[in-house]
Amino acid sequence: MNKHVSETPATQFLSQRKIAFDRHPYDYVEHGGTGESARQLGVDEHQVVKTLVMRDEQKKPLIILMHGDRKVSTKNLARQIGCKSVEPCDPDEANRHTGYLIGGTSPFGTRKRLPVYVESSILQLPRIYINGGRRGFLLSIEPQQLTSLLAAKPVECAL
């Protein structure tokens, strides 16, 4: 099994900014989600952060970062960011906006700079595991980097 992972736009983005992170490759399982990556890496799924690409009623894309073991209330998210509605982008649209494949989407190094929102309780964790820009590849990083690097705005929309 090859555990070497080459650079991705996400790792290049972090390295260029001299941000410390650790690489965590794992065996990608189709539809395995954060539960599978957490199990393989031996970490709490609550610390695994999923990167979800959504859009508002004007079809403007945005990213919401959510705990792996929680879901997003699109109604609460829309209300907090001042939109009428928010819905997930389809996989092709998400890929066009980010440059990443579904299952490998990272908030770092996206093709277009998108507004980023983060579930506020993620920022309280000591360390998070977040996609590194490829399926089967997570990075561990301090959650405060989300606000300093991505200008991620804290929201409360977890279900």
C-alpha cells in the first residue's frame, strides 16, 4: 500500500504560508465519509471536519466546514449569513468552483476564492483533521488557521 502523498493545491497553499500541518493518508472508501477516515486514523469523528460546497439562492457558491458527525441546517446557515436559502452544489458544480473532486475537497487552495463559514464549536477543538485536497488524504492542523488563512466566519448551524 502506497502511503506517499504528493503535493496538492491545499498542501502548497499551506506550505507557501509556512503553516504547520501533518499529513494523514488513508485508504479511501467510496461513500465511507468522515466515519471511515476517523476509524482508519483512530481519531474522533467529531474532530474530522468536512468541507461542503453549497450555494445561495443567487447560485453564489460558499463553503461550510462542519464536524464529521454532524449535519448542516441549511435553514439556520442561510439565516445567519443573510441569505434566503442555501443548498448543496451538485458534484460537477462543486468541482468547477474548487478544482477538487467530491470526497477530496479542501477549503485550502481552491480554484476560486469562496466565502468560508465554520461551525463555531470546531474552533474550540485542539486540532482538526480536514481534507488535504485528494480522496484518502487528511491534514491535521490547528483550527484557528481556518479563520486566519481563510477568513472563515463562525456560524452555528449544526444538527
